[in-house]
Amino acid sequence: MPHNKLAVDVAAPGGSLRIQFDPAPGQQEYVINLNRLWFWNALPKSNPPRLTAADGAAEAVMQYRRERSPVLY
């Protein structure tokens, strides 16, 4: 993994995937809308995946939220 990337590993019943992204200078928390990733809807809903930060000093937490209003992409 390049040094300028952050990564979260997604362990699901069908296999493992890695989410990589560019960190912003000085930012320590990131929100990644998992349902917008290409593979998310293919994962079984009955057995949610396990998320692990590739950096052992970091923490990956998955939470379910409801959008307050429609979002335009």
C-alpha cells in the first residue's frame, strides 16, 4: 500500500476487499458511505462484513444511518 493512502479491509463471506483513499492533511476522522461502493449491495445483509483498518493504530467503525434529506450526486 502506498504511504500516502489510508485503507480499510472488508472481510465478507464471499471474500476480502480493500477500500483505499487519500487522507486530507490534518484530518483524523473520515466518513465513507459504504452503500455507494460498487460491491456493497452484493454483500449478504444477514451476515454484515467485518471492517478492519489496515493501520493497526487506527479504528474502523461501521454504523447505520438514515439520510435526513435526498442527496444529489
